[in-house]
Amino acid sequence: RILMQSFDRYKISLLLLLSASQALSFIDRVNLSVVLPELIKEHAYLPSTAGLLMSILNWFYVGAIIFAGPLTDRIGAHRAFPGAVAFWSAATALCGLTIQFLPLAMLRALVGIGEAPNIPSGSQVIQQNFSRTERGLAVSVQFSGNKIGLAVGIPLAAFLLSQFGRPSVFYMTGLLGGFWVLAWLLVYRK
């Protein structure tokens, strides 16, 4: 509590952005899991094909994260972070345009690639803006977003699916990333 009182508005804003970026990445990871039963039932997806589709994001994420750290070091989190969120959010939104396996698989791969700079960028932001005694809290807040994204993402996607249909799940969750990028551009100062 005393530590949080020492944070100015800027640091609190950064903490919120760090947590929100993690939440968004997990919302965009789980949105497909809500849509898959419809793809299986109404569009003749096999459960094995659906499982493959769910795995693709993670495969590409793991492959891309190896390069994301050096990329972030090279261009800086001030560029890598909003670029990554914009990239994966656009790929997420584009998932609403198709039900075909190959285009959907390619878009999910792009989501995974786009999410890869999220952790290295967040780590760099923490290192550059928080003292050593504040970094543990900052990392904790950042990664609390993972659980927030899981807790919010599934009911949000289910609501969107039931009220507005499959494409809206991807359009709306992708749009959330656009709001994050706007907030980042308004808040972050190098």
C-alpha cells in the first residue's frame, strides 16, 4: 500500500497498460475456443481440425518470441509494444472475415507472431520506468492481466457470439487492441 502511494499517475497508467496488454493477448487467445463449437456444428470442422487450429497460435508464438526480444531491444519498447498490439489486434479482427481453415489458420499464426513482443516490451518498459524496489510489483501487475483476460475473454466472446454472431467476436476483441494502442500513444513517454 505504501509503495502504491509513491507511484505517480504516469506509473499507475503504465501499470494499467501493462496489465491490459496481457489481458488483451489472452482475450484474443480464448476467443476462438468460444467460436469453435459453432465451426464444428455448422461448418463441418472436425474436432481434430479445431484442435489444430487452436494450437497454431501457440506454435507461432513460441517460434516468434525468440526473435521478439532482440527486436524489442533493437527498436525499443516504445515502438515494438504498440506495433505488436496493433498487429495482433488487426489479425484478430480479420479472423471474423472467414470460416475457411487455411485463412483462419494463417490469421491465428499472425496473432501468435504479433503477441510475441508483448512480454519483452513489457519487461523493457518496467526496467526503464520502475526502480528496482518497484519492479516486482510492476511484473505482478503486468501478469495479473493474463488471468483477467481469461476471466473476461470467455464470457465476453460468448456474449458477442450469442448476441451478434461469430464475426463480432473477432471484430470486437480486435477493436479492443486499437483502444489500447490509442491509450499507449497518449500516455507513454520515452
